[in-house]
Amino acid sequence: RRVLFRSGERMGPRVPMIVGSIFMVVGTVLGVVNHASVLAIIIVLGLGSMGLTAVYAAIPTIVVSHTPAGRVSEATGVMAVIRSVAQGVGSQVAAIALASSTLVSPEGKHFPDGAAYTLCFLFMAGAAIVCFFLSVALKRPAMASAPAVAQAGVGKS
């Protein structure tokens, strides 16, 4: 975590975003290939969680660095709404994927089977790959000049 934080300080938030999305891609692709053991799931979730943490930490910095100083509060508010909607949609897609193919227990309860987990990990891998390509496509923000920052009132209490 500190390595990504330090690289973000030196090279901007794009690097942690790219590295985090790579972790997410690797984790979810491993989940597609092997989700048959507890150890495999621990590895998949560990890699995915590390990647998601790096991406989630980088996104606000990216939003702020690409937003005019006077509009930062609006941009971060919109970002929070979009993130919440995406989390809700992602949860529902995962639930639908897991319910798409089930096994029935002797008591009549339904549980996702291997195909359902594969489909769920495929959706997650697809989202992680999109995240990777979007993070690679990010441009470095132009540094604001001191007069522009002063004019926007940044740093004034």
C-alpha cells in the first residue's frame, strides 16, 4: 500500500490506478480459471481487494486533478453518486450471474454451481479489463498556474 501511495505522490494517481487494475484483472482471471478451493478464492479475493483499494484511492485524486478549482465539490459529489450507482449495479449483476445456474440441496435450497461462479468472475474480469484500459488512456492533467489557483480562491478560508 505504501509503495502505491509513494508512486502516486511522485507520478500522479494514474500509476496506482493502472497497477490496481492489473491486480484486479489478474485476480478475476484467476477466479475464472480456478475457483474450486478455499485457497484459490483467498488468493483471488486478496488480489482483487488490493487492486480495488488502489483504484478507489486514486479515483478522487484523478477527479480533482482534472476539475477546475471552483468545481471540485460538484465533481466529487457526482463521483460519489456514480460510484454508489455502479456498486449497486455491480451487486445486482453478480447476484444474477450467481443465480443463473444452481444446484439444489436435499432440503430444496438453491446454491450457485461452478458455471455460475465462472460467469460471475467473467463479468468481474470484464469490468477490471475496462478499468485497466481506461486508466491507461488517462491523460496527465495540466498543472494549474499559481494565478489561476489564486483566482479560483483555492486555499482561502
